Amino acid sequence: MKKLETKDRIAKYLLTLFYLTVPGLLFFAPFYDGDYSFFQLLRGVTFIFCGYFAIITLFADDGYSANRNSKYPLIFGIIAIIFNPIIPIHLNRELWAFIDFAAGSFLIFYFIERKAAHKKQREKRLRNK
């Protein structure tokens, strides 16, 4: 197995850190009692993040992100629509707390599931060589 170079490992860890930041913010949001600008920033970041992954999972045929027949493009699209900052959806704080937790949980689940699927694919490729 090829060992990753230092810059590749750093890039991989930074990408993982960035990916886990959005769910972390979503889990933190229900407990935050500060300025509304945090929620606007969270809405924008989540919208861009989930919109990007909706497109990636829809058009990626590499099997790593998912495939167009999976449920992921639809779920990412729904999350992006709910968090869109252009035409915001106004809900009460308790409902937003539930949505934040559900969206954060889905993002963590997706991350773990894709990591496991990628590892399984890599092991299968190595056995076939």
C-alpha cells in the first residue's frame, strides 16, 4: 500500500476537520444564545456545504461520494433548501434545534458511512490485484 506524503496527509486531515466543522456547529447551535449573525453564518455555510454535496453525490460516478441512484443527493438537497439564506424559512427555536440536530447527525452518518465504503472498496481493489 502506498504511503501518503506529508502534504497529502495534511490536506486529508484539513479536509476531514472542515467536514466535521459543519456538523459541530449544527450541534452547538441549539445551545447558543448569542447574536443572530451566528445563525446567519451557520445558515450560509450549511447551505453551501450541503448544496455542493448534493451536486457531487448526484453526478459523481466514482463510488466514493455515492452514486446518482442513492438517497444522498435528495437528502443533501433538502437540507440545503431548509438552510438557504436567500429565501429563509422562519421557524421557532425548538424546531430549529431539532432540525440542527437531525442535519448534523445525518452529516456525521454520511461521513462515517462513506469512509467505511471507501475502505471496503480499497481493500477489494487490493485483493483483486
